[in-house]
Amino acid sequence: MPFLLDTASAIKRRFGFQDQSVSESVPCTPDLLKSVSRDHHLASTQSVFATSAVRRISDMDDDDHGGATGSEVAARRHAQSFEFSEDPSFWKDHNVQVIIRLRPLSGSEISVQGHSKCVRQESCQTITWTGHPESRFTFDLVADETVTQEKMFKVAGLPMVDNCMGGYNSCMFAYGQTGSGKTHTMLGDIEGGTRRHSVNCGMTPRVFEYLFSRIQKEKEARKEEKIKFTCKCSFLEIYNEQILDLLDPSSSNLQIREDVKKGIYVDNLKEIEVASARDVLQQLIQGSANRKVAATNMNCASSRSHSVFTCIIESKWESQGVTHHRFARLNLVDLAGSERQKSSGAEGERLKEATNINKSLSTLKVRLVIMNLVSISNGKSLHVPYRDSKLTFLLQDSLGGNSKTIIIANISPSLCCSLETLSTLKFAQRAKFIKNNAIINEDALGDVIVMRMQIQQLKKEVSRLRSLVNGGVENLDNDTSSLSFLGSPGQFKWEGLHGSSSPLMPEKRMSQKKDYEVALIGAFRREKDKDIALKALKAENQAAMQLAKQREDEIKSLKMILRFREAGVKRLEAVAAGKISAETHLLKEKEDHLKEIEVWRTQVDRNQEVTRFATENLRLKEEIRRHAFFSLCHSFYSQ
Ligand SMILES: Nc1ncnc2c1ncn2[C@@H]1O[C@H](COP(=O)(O)OP(=O)(O)OP(=O)(O)O)[C@@H](O)[C@H]1O
């Protein structure tokens, strides 16, 4: 039960018990905790508590361990629990969240390596890989094997739905080697639905159960605004760098297109309107059955493809003559196994698949590296190879774009998977460097006359309040100021003109204020982005200009030196023809050399390396020329 867990957590915090090492050193309190925890298990099997009012989502099952296998229960009993709870303020400041999920040891792992593990959890955010050298990693959250599907949903899925309802694009990726628990996390047991008997039901069905319960509540609470929701789903698979429509298996090799209005989309992908979690589940079951599944050594039901389940949630409502349109794209991505080809026994066709799957994942890695560089160089824009793979091209917004993204990196704790687990932890750590720029996708279009009237009303209200404060009177009747913000994705206009003067209700003013704030925040954010891009361009431009100037100077110097050399050759011919004496030539030659040195010196100041090389070059050449000149003189006088 949540309240018992909360009580246990509170006691833990109160006594400073956050991990095993601490609890082992003080014997009495951990026992108390264990008994609280046992109570929790007992209580969770009793239906009286199952319907407790503390549950936030009334129609969802509160997990107990009833559906878990024997080994899972054993693993959960032996594993140390760490507090695993969502920080409600997290998404305000962060747009990318990385969670590690450990699964229980499997029967085959236990038979090969016993209970030996390659990781040790240190806290709810820290995990240590115990190989050589030991490496410690910190993430937003680490979910140990005791964390249930329900808890995973509450921590990661529920806030993601809330974000979508608020107009943010959201994306959840499950990453990890084959058999690490990606499909268990994203889909789990979908055949059983989301009801109480199915504790293993995964993230996606729970997400949609909650989404539709929120939609229902919004509809009831905002009847006056005539709010309407439309949800459209699609389900695709990227297999061997080809896109297949899982809701229409007859289609093949669909193409990704880019459009100014639509953004990035898959051409001819079937979109199905859904009105309930049941509708979504139906599509999920149908699509999952169509997924390409092939056996490998590591997991006999191993998925060799990436799957992307997308839902576009649109809402429209009216408020004071203004029609609001909000939309959000929700992507739920189950990636193909991230393991290296060798360990999965991939051969022939499988090897070709693995190469393409790895190509998609490696581009993801390149992307992360580049984002890392981007964040280090503070706003400098670099080329990002999104188009190198179908996956990154399609999910461009989720990685470094307009989206709030959660990456769940699944790992096996077994020693058998030590290297793959390390690789996943490293990947997840790099993912923390991704910087997304999520904005509310909202559009407000209104009847211009009504909007003008409202602006005028607001102005009158401001004027009235001012006069109350100052004891003076202000007249804004003739004010025709106009403001406009480029909103995302449409345009939001605010024009001031004449209108009626009745004061607005406080809640209406608040709602208008919110609208203006949304438009303003969007406009400021875009302005800031443009500023950063402009600065980067200016810096690049300056560097290019400097380089061009340097090259120009170099050319000028070279021309001058060429002239000295040509004069030298002519003088030598004059010496040979007996027109001038060798001494005169030598004197002139010396003068020219000094001038040349001066020219090179100027270059030295601009480019030390080049000039040092050039001066040395000149010195050598001078030596060679002098040598040539004396041999010429020698042969001339000896004739
Ligand atoms: N947290 C967990 N608790 C209990 N069982 C789990 C957990 N995670 C995974 N499993 C079990 O481990 C097995 C492999 O998991 P799953 O199929 O989800 O792996 P996967 O990463 O999706 O593999 P693939 O890449 O081949 O699709 C399944 O039997 C699943 O039920």
C-alpha cells in the first residue's frame, strides 16, 4: 500500500536508513522496516486496502506480488529497497530523464552464474558496476528489481501523461540488451488488460488507462468551454532500416517525409482514432502480434526491431471568444536489443539485421556525443546526423528537440551480462547530456472583434486599478497599440482597439493572463534561440573573416617576395652580362633579403608557426642562393 510504503520511507529517512550498508550496522530498526515491509506485502493482498483512498488512480490496480514468479519474489525479498519516487518538480527544470531499471535474475542466469551480480545499488540514484575497474554511475533514478510495474508507471508514466495533457510532446525510450526487460517495461502483460489480476501489465496500457481517465475528468470539469479531445494512434516497426506499419502489415518500406506544417512524419502510415484505453489495447495487441520476432541465443522471444507506438492528443476549447488548440505527440519506443553481435550469436541474415539495428543505435550514440559537445560549447550549433538512421530521423524531436523525454535503460544484474550492463550504463550516462527544448504546443485563434473588446476591457480595468492606487485618472480609450507573438505552432495575436468597458471577472482575467503568458514565454524562448544562433553565426563569420584577411596578407607578402626574387634574377643576369658589378648586386641582394625578413616577421606576428617555418625556410633559401651566387661569381671571374 502506498501509505505503508510512505510510512516505511518516512521511517527510513527519519533514521537515515537509505541503504543496506547503513541498515546492517544498526540491527533493530531494519527489522522494524522489514516488518513494515512485510506488513505491506500482507496488506497488499487484502482487498480492503486495495481500494484505499490514498490511491491516485482509482481504477488502476495497485500492484502486489501476486503475479510475480518464484524467482522474482525471492529476488525482491533479498534485494535492498531504495526509495523510488517521482520528484513532482523534476520536469519544470529538466526535459530529459534517465532511469535505470534492473530486472530480477533469470533462472538461466542463476544456473550459469548463481546469484553473483555485476552491479551494486548505492542509493535511489546511484549504482556501481563492480567489475574492473569499479565504476559508479549517477542517474535521475535507479529502479531495483523490487520496483513493480505499477510503481514504474507512477514514477515515469503518470507525469509523462500529465505533460502531454499540458501540451508537451513526450517520449519514452526503453533501451537495453536483449532480455533485459524493455518489452516487459513498455508493454508487459497486455493480454490481461490493466485490471487488478494483471500486475505485470506494462507502461503503455497503464499510460493510456490514465490518459483517458484524465481526459474524462477534464471534459467533466470544463463543460462550459466545450472542450473536445481527439486521440490518434499509429504503431510502426523499424526492421532492418525499413519501416513497416504494424497496424497494416500489408504495407512495406514506408518513407519518412518532412513538411513545414506536419513536421516529420511517415508517409501512408495508418492512424486510428481511439476513444478509450480498450481501443488502444486492441491496437497494441494487433500490432504486437505483427512484430518481427526472431530467436537468438540470448532470448528465445527476442525482438530484433525497434517499435514506435505514437499517439497524437489534440484538444480544442473555447474561452471568451478565443478558440484554443493544444496538441501533444506521445512516442513510446521499444528499441531493439543493444547487445553486440557476437554475444547474441547473430549470423547471416541475423548479422545483417544486427548491423542495421546497431547502425540506428550507434547514430543515437553519435547524437548524444554531439549534444554533449553542443552543451559544452554553450550554444554553438553543429551538424547532427539525424538522417543517418530511420530511428533518429523519425524521433528527431525526442532527441534534442521539442519534447520531454524519458530513457529507461534496462539492465540485467547477472555476472553473465556484465559487459553489456556496463555498456548500457555508459550509454545512459551519455544520454544525460541531451538538451531538449520542450515547449507547449498551443495555438489560440479568436474572433478579432471579441479579442479587441477583451483587450480594451483589460486596459480599462488596469486604468481603473491604477487610478484607485494613485488617486488619479487615466484614459486609454484612444490607445491603439498592437502586439503580436509568433506562437507555436500557429500564431497568437493581441491587438488593442476600442471596445466596451465592463470589468472582467477575476477568473477570466487569470485565464487571459495565462494565455498571454504562454504566448510570451514562447516568443521569448524563440527570441533567445535566435540570439544564440546569431551569436554562433557572428563568431563563425568573424573567424572566417580573420582567416580570409590572413590569407590576403600572405598573398600580398608572397607577391612582394616574388618581386624581390625577380629583381635578384635580373641583377644576376646583369652581373653575368658585365653590366653591374658583383659587389653592387650583393649589396642590393642584402637589402632585399632584409626587406623579405621584415615581411616574414609581420607574418610571424600573425601566425607564429607559419612564420617560424617561413623564416627558417628563407634562411635556408638565402644560404642556398648565396652559395649559388658565389659559385656563379667564381665561374664568372675564372673565365
Ligand atoms: N522487471 C522485471 N520483473 C520481472 N520479470 C522481468 C522484468 N524484466 C524482464 N523480465 C522478464 O525477463 C524476460 C525478458 O524480458 P523482455 O522480453 O522484456 O526483454 P527485452 O529487453 O524486451 O528483450 P528483446 O530485446 O529481445 O525484446 C521476460 O520473460 C520478462 O518477463
